[in-house]
Amino acid sequence: MNPLAELDSLDLDPAAKSQVAGMIRALLEQTVHDAELLHLKDAQIQAKDLKIEALTHELAHIRRIRFGAKSETLPPLQRDVFEETLDTDLAAIEAEAEQLQDGRPCGTVAKPKRPRAGRQPLPDHLPRVDHLHEPASCTCGHCGKNLVKIGEDVTEQLDVEPAKFFVRRHIRPQYACRACETVTAAPIPPAVIDGGMAAVGLLAWVMVSKYQDHLPLYRLEQIAARDKVILSRSTLADWVGRVGVALQPLAERLKWHLLQGGTLHADETPVAQLDPGSGKTRQAYLWAYRSNDLQPGLRLIVFDYRKSRGGEHARQFLGAWKGHLMVDGYAGYKALFTDTGACIELACFAHARRKFFDLHQANQYPQGHKSPMAWEALQRISVLYAVEAEGKALGIAARQQLRAEKSQPQLRAFHDWLLKTRTGTAPGGASAKALDYTLKRWPAVMRKPDICRLTTTPWKIASDPLRWARKIGCLPVPNVPGNVPPLLLCQCTS
């Protein structure tokens, strides 16, 4: 209905009609202005709601990292009907896998292994040092006749011999020929450090203590000082560098074996590097490359130390390698995945799950509610993880068939759900970001070869000692020659 048209049809005084028309126009303009203002206010409120959601999510995420549990498991009370049977199914799957490994047909019931209560027996591989305790007299105290041995009572105690320093003397007799006056002696035994005072055993103790037991060099200095052996930190650091140089060929061989695999996992982690003269540390990176543990061959993880997080470091390490590379969403890897198809990207499902898990945990604050969208995503992903657990002990062909029958339909349904959910989610919020992260990487998610896991979790587990050392402050990378610290790490982790 047009008020001005209705006004023209009325028989009114022209002056009054003009005045009323002006009032109508003013009201219409005010109505349009109010509608535009209301629309603007709605947009501002929506933007603020998204900002509040993002900040609430970020604050809850920081609080969980700072004060909460580090694992990404869900509380048992929050499981739905589906998850109530998940543990039973996984237990049955693991039992069936054990039967196959033991050579027993599926369906046979193995005798349950009860955990032994009390103190466990000492390991059989440890050497035994016998101490014989004979009685003070072998004569009977009642009748005076000789005693006869009828048995013995054996008690075992676990003992340890602490690290013991000693001097290894190499004596080379000098022999001379009286006829031609030549002098002969045995050659000097080879040493890791020519002319150095450190024997192989001492160097091995230093390396294992530092890189496997995470003892900093100043503690090794203190341990040696208890035996009045002076080993300065500068000397120990020099030995670390020299051993690293000696192990360089072994590290290169490990890298060669690693690059023979067709599927690799890659990730990078920051470390603090000592900056002499400044009294501070600067951030460097250890790039880690791990073999696929579902393929035959050596299980290796090789660290590559770099001063930055630039993507060119991954290209330099991999060189002309061709295969499938599982990575997270870091943009530095994107240059590897060119149109040539030499390096094919695989997406880690754990990173996609973490977005929904963080969203689910963040929505526990402050009213205690949770995100139904994040919860459903976690449920759908848990189904895929259950299939992976079922196929863990299977061969490549059997795992391929299992994934085709169970994983592929679940993945397609999950993708359809992501698309449908995203259309009804406002952009810019934490929910949209979680959905977009998975949708943008979906081609790499669906490109799983049948010989690879869903996640980069094996690398995370293998790098636990590295993260533990960093946590207790025992892994500042020193300024030693070349790529020594990561080379030593890869020796100990492989």
C-alpha cells in the first residue's frame, strides 16, 4: 500500500494535502532510517557476539593449557550411548588381534592374565652375585654331631653400582732390533678424540646422560666432582660437539633409510638456543621427520636443526624425495605440494579433532554448557578412530578393505555434515573456524593411503623425551659445530 497514492485519491484542500504528503514522506524516511539503523545494530550485536565467542574460546583454551589436563580425552560422564559400547568393542578387537599374533584361531578364549599382587620378581637378565652365609659352627648344638646340608634359603636384593671413574692405561712396549737398530711398537688404539683424555665409555656416559636422561652438563660436572674428577662444562661441551661430528656418517645413513619410505610424518617444534654474549636465548626450531610405523622397515625419527620456521628447510631436507607427507596446517609445507605430484599432502586428523575439542572445552565456561556441534564432531571422529584401532594389527590389504567398508562411508557422512553445519554457522566465530579448518583440508584428509595412520601421533609420542627435556629446561641448543644436537637426538630416539 502506497500512502501517497491513497492521499491523491482523497478530496482534500491542496494546501492540506501538501502538508499531509510532507508528513507522510518524513515518516517513510524515518521508517527507512530506523530499519537501516536496526539492521546496523543487529550486525554490530552479531559481530560483538562473535567477538565474545572468540575471546571466550581463547580464554578457556589458555586456562585449560595453564591449569587443565593436557590430554584431549573426554570425561567418562560425557559419553553418549554410542561410546558406552566403544570400550567393549575395542577390548574385543585387541583380544582378537592378540589371538592372531599368538597363532590361535579367532573365537578361542585365552586364559586371562591376572596382575600379580605384591612385589614383582627381579629380572632374570641381571647378573647374580652370590654371598654365601655359613653358620658359625657345623656342629649340632643339642647332640654335638655334624650337621648335614638339606637345602638353602635364597633371598634376593636389588643393588646398583654407581658410575665409577677409573683410568684406562694403554701400555705399548717398545721393541728394538739389535742388528738393524729399528724400533717397533704396537699402533695407538683408535679414539673418538685424537689425543684426548676421554675414553669411549666416558664419552658414551656423557652422551646418554645428556640426551637420553636429560642431565645438563653442569650436573655431570658435579657428579664427576664427587669423585674429585675435574670435568669443566666447556670440556664436556667440546666433547659433545666432537662426538656429534663423529656420528655424522651414522646420522646421514639414518636419513637415507628414512627417505626410502613412501610415507613420512613431519612436524616442527621450537627450542631455545643459547646466544653467547647476550645473556639470553633465541628461538630456533627442530624439524622432525618420522617414518611410517605401519610399513615394514626401520622406525626412525630424524631431527633437523634450523634457525627459523621457513618452509624452505623442509624442501632442503627432503630434496628429490617422492611420496606422501603427513603434516599439520602450517603454511610452510604448502610449497612442497606442487602440481607435479612428487610430494602429496596428507592431513592429520588429530589437528582437525583438536579444533572441535578446544571448542567443546571452551564452551564449558562460564555457564557450564557445551557446544552440540563440537560434541557431534567429536563423536563422528571417534567412530573413525575406533576403525583405526580395529585395523591396527591387520596387514595392508586387510586394512584397505576395512577402511573401504567402514571408514569411507563415515568420512563421506562426516563431510556432508560439515557442509550442512557450515551453511548455518555465522562466519568469524570459533565454530566457523573449527569447521573451516577441516573443510579446507578435506582433500588431504580423504587422500589417506592404506599404509598410513590418521594422525601424526607417532611422531608426538616419539618426541616426548624432547618435550620433557624442554619442560625441565635441559634442552637449550648450544652453539656447537653444524647440526650436532639434532643428530645426537635422532641417534637416541630411533
